[in-house]
Amino acid sequence: MALLSLSINLMAQPITLPLWENGAPNDNGLTGEEQQMENGRVGNITQPTITVYPAAKPNGKAIIACPGGGYVRLAMNHEGHDMAPWLNQQGITLIVLKYRMPNGHPEVPLSDAEQAIRIVRQHAEEWQIDKNKVGIMGASAGGHLASTLATHYSGIETRPDFQILLYPVITMGGATHSGSYNFLLGKDPSKELIDQYSNDLQVTENTPPAFITLSSDDKTVPPANSIGYYLALCKQHVPVALHAYPSGGHGWGFGDNFLYKRQWTEELEKWLRLI
């Protein structure tokens, strides 16, 4: 506890910036006030932001975190903000992305993720970040967004250098998470749209290296999502680590109640040192 308190005290003050200073280039049709929900969850996001947690002794690496929430809300704390002291202690700058929900417009969250990585690279010198060491991380539906950026980036300026996926939604096919599917693609999507956002089908040799972790007993997002993506990455000879734990279910994030928290965090620390 003393070590955690010390690491929190050593953290620089977080910086929150609007994602689109002059307004977003697209619209999801949602209006009204942002909804503050239980346990730090947020819904009906119309003003997306990034919150930057600079490391006191930066090593040049940065991670943009995309919290999950079934593409209808965001679990901002345990899949985002709570990871800042841990990552800062390793010299890594954490950027938590509060992105807009798709509401049947799948291009909207992707455009927010692309804009986030643009902003981070634009501020690289100021935040002491190496432009070539900017990764994307996501949990659950946020893992789908992270893997979407990793496979759908529009140009080299928005390509992440690595991806970290916690119990991610990957496919929009048979093993998908129905809530994420419905809110991302809307009613009766075409097969072309389903395939387009089934990220296991979109992997190429230029997809960035990946770290994937999940619980084998996840009943919310079937493990087949992670396994299918792992196999697709292997097929394209993209470096990938897969860590599956026997229990824990879904949605554990950085929570202390996950039995294997020490294992997955230590494995990720080792992996990050080699990226």
C-alpha cells in the first residue's frame, strides 16, 4: 500500500483534452447530456476526450486505453484510469480515451481512436513520447475497437505500434458478443459489413504485434474471439502472446478481485519491455 501511495504521489497531474476541437467529422445520432453511471461508467458520450497520465520518468512508450462497455457505455475506471499508477511506474504514459458510442455507425468509434493516436503523436515531444512506441489497449468491446484500429488504420500516422487486448470482442460472426454486435452494426447488417468488422478476417502482415489475455470461462465474450485472432496473427507471422487463465469470467480489468491479476500484469510488463 505504501508503494502504491508513493507511485500515486509521483504521478504528474493528468491532462484532459477534447478529441475534436472543431467538432467531429461524423455523427452517431446521439444527443443529450452525458450519463454518469454506477462504478465510474459513462454513457451517451457526445464530447469525446483523452486524459493523459504522463510518467514521471518516461521511457518513451505510450498506451492509449479504450475501456469496454458493449459499445453502449464505458467502464472508465478499472479498464482505464485505474491503470495509470501501475503503467507510470514503468515509465509508460497512459492515455485514456473516452470515445463516442457507434449507435449503428461503426466508423464513429474508429475515427475517435484514430484521432487519439494523431494527438498523442502530435504532442510526442511535449509528453516525452517516442512516436514509434505508441500502442493501443482495449478491454471487451474496447478490445474490439483497439483491434479495429490495429487492422483498419487509414495510414501510417494512425497505425499503432503494438496492441494489448483484454478479453476482447473480435469477430462480428458466430462467436460474437451480441450487445457489441447490435450497437456497432445496427439492425440487419450486410455480410460485407459483418466481415469488415470481424477483425480476425482483416489481419495482414502489417498488423502490429499483440498481447492478448482472457479467462477460459468467459461466458460473456467467448474465448473463440481471442483464439481466432491469435491464429490469424500467427498465420500472417505477426508476433503475438496469448495468456488464458482458467477462471475469472469477464470484465476484470485492473480489479484486485481477479485471481490472476499478478500473473497477467507481470506477463504484460515483461512483454512491454521487449516492444
